[in-house]
Amino acid sequence: MSESRAQVIVAPILNPRADGVVEFLPRGTIACDENGFINFIGAEADLPPELASSRTLRRSTGIVIPPFLDAHTHVPQHPIRGRFMDGITNHPPEGRLLAGLNKNVFPAEARCADENYAERVATDFANDALAHGVVGGAAYASIHMVATHLALQKTYPLWRVGLVLMEMNCPENLRLDIPQAERDMRYIAESFGERAIVTDRFAVAVGSDMRRMAARLADRFALRTQTHLNEQLREKAYVEEYLYPKAASYTEVYLRDGLLDPRGAEGGGAILAHCIHNRADELSILARQRCAVAHCPTSNTLLCSGVMPLDAIADSGIPYAICTDVGASPTMSMLAEMAQYLKVHAGRSKRATPSEALCRVTVAPADILGLNEWVGTLEIGRRMSLVEVEPFGDVSSASGADDAILTNLLGMGDADLNDADRRLALDALANVQLDVGPQLALLEADVRATAARLEDRVISVTLDGWQAWRRTRGNGAV
């Protein structure tokens, strides 16, 4: 670290704003004072001479953007990222989601009972997140209090992490009873405050008594909540027809148990992962309760879950963020997730623009998580936290923000969004009729190729004016 944070960075800048517009400065400049607060952002030609002469000046080879946030991911699944569905080659009776959990995910999470293993996993997760420019978000740990504590210790303070509640329809060694769950959750909340997030695995694994206990603790400590909702049709049918037949819907199960109530300093409702198969009445509940959706296009593709109805979510006034859902995704790269978002929704929603994609991994999750003071956008008076991403080609030739994001940030073109075979496969996915054969193989190969191409694009991460990570041949942390 340098002795003073006062500096000037000259680089192309893509700056998403709360209104959904991305400001594009092909020859941009951003400066911060000795306390790490931005005191100039604009065109290089407009940089005041006194700032240029009194600051350390650096010309970056990257594109400057705000740091990424991932509002839905799983710490103990990091070692098996991209291998959620290993060994499952068809559509099993219980659905691919539950089959993957039982075969691959639950055994991985059970290993976190070993403190040394849990510490390695948490450390690797934290390091990998930072290397991809992801400085915060909302994550699931495991049922183990020590593993959850370690995950909170190892991650940057903008991460919220929750001890996972499970008591049924899962292996015996991953079940908590209510008194133990309450003790462990209370300890985590008392230790980490608002960084703790009440984490209900989903209605398949948690009964109403445990969920109501968790909701009371969320009230007591003013904590946000998170869970999964309506990810797959067979999961939805199991919840509504077998486990909770008296509830009007999957969503109402959470509503009546108090999990969706607005809480926390930002007054937000639950963060709900996936939300692919919500009915109109369920969307009304989510909007009324000020909930947010964690949209996971890569996971939804690889698990054959379907395509989230983007316009229905947005038209209902429900905020959403693009998220990885590692380990269903093979990478923590938000760039790869942006690319899949654009492919999945191409031709389905006019909202799915490159600028929208960038907003949904920066300013939108910052708003959902109440982190606007620290990250989300680049403005005078805010902390200078940013990511520098290696561009594909000459950014100065971009025609605007959308072109710069698609071409230079993601290395894509219109042909990537309009491939005929991929579009047919995605149409089948949207109708939940994807063939677990050639069609899925095509989509999976495309996802993995995109992940590999975008895996090592982050050059540097700056937090509060300090360089926190830079790309090197070895460990990038500084």
C-alpha cells in the first residue's frame, strides 16, 4: 500500500447509476483525496490542474467500473462450483434440483463440520471473490456455527452470511433442532450484527415452527432474511401439494411464517433466489413485502429450472440483482453471469440490455443490500472503491455504454446473442422442456466456454482508495 490514498486514475469509465443509465467516459478520470473519498470524476480533459499536480497519477490499462456484488451464493459449495449436477444425466422423479442437492451439494456442505476444512473453504471463497472484483453480497454458509463464523471472519465486511437452517428432507448430519438453531443464530447475530442474515434453506427443508423462530430472531436483531423460492416445478408442487397443502402458494408459506417481513436498516423484505415459477398473486405478495429477487441465469440454465420472467418481475416493481448461485455456476465471475443474462433474455425482454446487466451486478444489489454508502456507483463524496477490468479491444472506438459493455467488457457481439441453435435450446428451457441431451450439452458447453473466457479479466480492485487486490502470476492479494 502507498502512504497516501490521494490519487488519480486515468482510464475508460463505465459508471452505472440508480436510474439505470450507465455513464460512459472513454477517456475518463477519477480522483480521491487522502481519506479515500472521490473528489473528481469526469473526462480527462476536465481534470483540474491542482488535482493532477497534487495526486499520484496512474494510467490504467483496464476499464474502471464499481465493484461487483453477488446477492446469492453458497460458501461451502465453492469447492464444487460447476459440479452441482455431476452424475445426474436425466430428469429424475424428484427433479434435478433435489437430485443435485442430495448427490453432490449436501455431502460437500457436511464436510464443513470439520473446522480446518471450513476455514480453507471460507478463505478460498473470500480470495476468489476478491479476485473477481466481488466485494460483498449475501451468502449461505452451512448448518455449522463455526463454519458460518469463519465465513464471516474471512470475507470483506460488505458480505452478509447466514447459518443455514435445515431440519427435514435432508441428511441426518445436516439437521438442526430448533433450540440449537436458535442458540447458534443468536450467537452469530450478537457477534456480527447486521452482517448476519437469517437463512432459511427453503420450504422443503424447514418447517413452520423453525421458520417462525427464525423470523422472531430476525425481528429481535433487525436482520434481513434470505431463502429460495419457486426454482423448479417439481419443487413447487412438492411444497404446495404435499408439505403445505393448506397454504395458498409456496410464497404464502413464507408470508404466514413471517420470513418475508421488511427488516434491517434498509427496511427490505427477504432476498428470494430464482423466482422462476411465481404466479401473479405470488408476485403481488413479494412486491407488497418489499422483497427482492436474486436472479441466477447460469444456475437456472444448468439445472434446467427455466427462465425467470424478467418483465413480470420488473412490472411488479420487484427489485432484482444478477447473481451466481455458486456452486451451480462454475465461476464467481459476475462478467460471465452478465453474459448469460443477456443470452437468456435476448428476444424475450427489451429490458435485458448491456447497461441493465451492469446495473444489476453493481448499483442494484447495493440498493437491495443497503450498501449504497460504500459501493454501487462512482460519485463525488463517495468512497473510491472500484474494479479495473481488462478490455477486449480499443474502448475508445465504442459507440456508447451498451457497445462498450458488450464488446469491450464482455467480449461479445450481436452474433453471440442470436445463435440459432442456442436460441432454440433456450426457448425449450423457457418452456421447461429442455432436452437433457444435445440441447443441455450445447448450453452447458457455451456456459463453460464463456466462464473460461471471462475468468481472469479483473486487473485490480481498489477499496476506499487502497489497492486491495491486483492480478499477478501468484496470489493477487496486496
